[in-house]
Amino acid sequence: MEDSEDDLVEREETDDGDEKSPFNSPFRSTRLHIQRSNVCSRAYFVVVMVFFHVYILNIIALLLYVHYNNGPGDLVTGEGVSSAAVSDDGDSLPQSPSPSRELHVEDYTQSFSLPRIEGIRVGHVQRISLVPDKTHEMKTLSLKPLLFEIPGFLSEEECRVVVQLAQLKGLMESQITAPSQGQEESNQQLLSLSTEEVFSLLDLNQDGLLQKQEIVSHSRSQDGTWLSPDSLRQILTGLEECPTGMLTLEDFRLVYDVSQRAGQQQNGKLSSQFKQRNKHTWLYQGLGSHHVLQTLRNRVISLTRLPSSLVELSEPLQVIRFEHGDFSNAHYDSNPAQSESTCAHTRLAGNKSAVTEVSCRYLTVLFYLSSLEEGGESTFPVADNRTYDEEALVQDGVDLTDTQETCGRGNLRVKPTAGTALFWYNHLSDGRGWMGELDEYSLHGDCPVKRGMKWVANSWVNVDPDHQQQARYQRLVAQRHQAKSSLEEHYQPLSHSDLHQDL
């Protein structure tokens, strides 16, 4: 009995000793290890969650920053035209502006850049949204020039309304030659004049001395320039080389003969060969005009993604009718920048001593208002050529700019289809977000109509290659707007009926 009690005491002491020993309690040790691990996991989870929330907040802040700093204010001027939205397949979608909005003076005073759509490759199709609940497809036709085709840009009803408005206003015969293309026809009468007669015509005060201001005044006459820009340039060059700054009849005879020889040498070149036969008129698209015309202007703003103020200050819509046999030789819609010329649309802020005023058109949007049974294609003779050489336009004695004879030899021809629009850039980019040099590949014309009647409309966006001069013009427009009290006078500067030049 005593032995049993002693054994029991020894077992209890052994158990107590085992409990105090760190080596003989594997189950208890394991339990303590699990508890420590739980503590570490909980702390680690808290740290991870904190960093995760901070990361999410940073992402949200970055998205908000991008949204408010890359919005319309960068490319436009805080208006309702955004730079682009993105479709499901990654193509950019311009947003349609509000059809009607109040004009603000600030729209014409803030600076902006000129966004440019990428062509990607020939045949590439982008999905664009120009009207609510409808998606258009814009196909790249060429990269030189950057040219796009948009089927269904106008509805059948819109085409009909534009044609009727043009007929209601009345159409006039287009000029046979363009002011910026040498004016070959108008020079034919000049060839019958003697040098003395030309000198007398230029000598406005009849003092026997020809001064620079007399030549400049002549070149800027409202009747048009009856001396070609090249001839005027030669005369002014001779005038500047004269020590007295004036030309006598003998001096003028030498200078004028040189200018005539230079003009004769260029008779086979593009600059003196532009001809066309058609009828046209101009339709104002500003406030108070037909709602279809305003809708088309807003659609051009969405398509081109340009500031609406820039489009509104451009030329009116030109509507052209081509009847049987009518055509236009290959030409440029715009002109290269030269020191002696100024843009017609910014002449209010232009160079007063400039010899000539020319059309400065950053891009062209052409609307087909009717379909044709045969002929009447729009031709781009040198589209996507590897190189451009004006002399190469004459091949085997045939001038590729003569659409009456060589329309079928153009690199690219587009058949007119009612409602379809063509959109191309007449100028390259200067690399700084503004208009650069004239794109020589934008040479285009109209093939003769063989069957049917062709109706088209041109929407041009005027931009001065001199960014500062364009800005001065914008400020002058803003100042005139501020000086007007009535709404009609407020929009009067937008009318360019006295500024445009026919092609």
C-alpha cells in the first residue's frame, strides 16, 4: 500500500517534470508554434491590404489626372469635341459635337494644335461615330496623300437638300484657270501687249518710274492678277536689285523680258496647265443657314477632330455641278508657303506687302451628292508613288495632269457614289502639331463625265502655315465679335464670301 502511494507520487512528480521540460512535450510545442504562425499571418495580411489599397488609390488618381489633362482642352479649346474615343477593336472614334451651341469669344483666342488621323496602311478600316446610334467605316485609300473614304457620310435626303439649295442660289461658270496655277488663259491677252504698254499700265502715277508699291497695289487688285506670280516675282527681284529702288522703262524692259522667257519655259509644267469646266456656287453654313448645312459642318468637325472655331472660320461649302464632258485637270487645293504671298483667309492680319493672296487649305472633305453611270471619277495621278517629280508627270509626250486625255492612267481613281465622302490632307505636318509643307502627292482632278450628271461639294478647312499669323487673325475675329451687339453682326466675320478663291 505504501509502495503504491510512493509510485503514484513519483509518477505525479515525473509528469510535473515532463511538463516543465521543453524537450518532452511535442504536442504542446506544436500548439505554441501554430499560434505564433497565426500572429505572423495576420500581420502580413494587414500589411498587404494596406499596400493594395494604396495601389488602387494611386491608379484611380492617375486615371483622373489623365482624364482631365488629355481631354478636349489640349486639342480644342474646352468645347464639346473630344480628341477621340476608342471602339471595341481599338480604333479611335471622334465624338459628335452638339448640333447647336453658343459661340464664345474665348474659342477664337485660345491656341490649339492640329490633330492628324493615322492611316495605318492602305485598306485599313476604322470604325467612327459621327451621328448618334450609327457607326461609319473609314477606309484608308492611300498614305501619300493621307486619303480616306467614308461611305454613307451623307444620307440620300441630305444630298438632295444640298443640291436643291445650290440650285436655288444659282450656279456660275467656274474659272478656266486658277489664280494660283499660273493663269495661262488670262495671260494670252497680255502676250499681245508691248513692253511699253505693260509699263504704262503698272505705272499708276504716270511719272515714268515704276515703284514697288505700284506693283504690289496691282497684284492685290480685286479684279485678279493679270500678271502671273512668277512674272511679278521676277519684276520685284529686278526692282530690289536696282540702286534707286525704282525702275525706268529701260530697266523694266530688261526685267520684263526675263520674266516672259521664264514663263514660256514653264508652259509645259503643271503651274500653267490647270483647266476645268463646270459650274459652282457657295453655301454659307453658319448660324441662320439651313439645318442640313450646319449638320454637315458639325460632322466635318467630328470627322477631322479639329477645333470647331477653326472650321467655322473657313470657307463656305462649295457645290459643283459637272455636266456631260465637264472635267477639271489635276491640281492642288492649297498652295505652298512663300514669303511673298499671304493666305486669303487671314488677310486681315496678313503681310500688307505680300505680292499675292493664295488659298491655304489644310485639308479637304469632298462629298459626292450623286452617283454616275460612267466617267466623272476623282483621280489622284501620283498617289502612293515612291517619289514625286513634276517632270515625270509628262510621260511619252502625255501630260498626266490632263484628265481629258490621261484620266485612266492615274494611280488612284474613285467612282462617285452618292453619300460617300473623301477626306485627305493637303499639307504634311511640321512635326510640332501644325501645318507643314504642301503634300505634292495630293495632286487630284476630275475625269470627264460621260453619262449622267455629277454633283459634289467641297468643305475646306483654312489654316495659315504661320501659327502666329493664324493666332493674330483669331484675335482680330474675337475683337470684332466683342464690338458687335446684335447676333447677326456677331457672326458676320464668319462669312468668307469675299475671301475665297475659285479653283
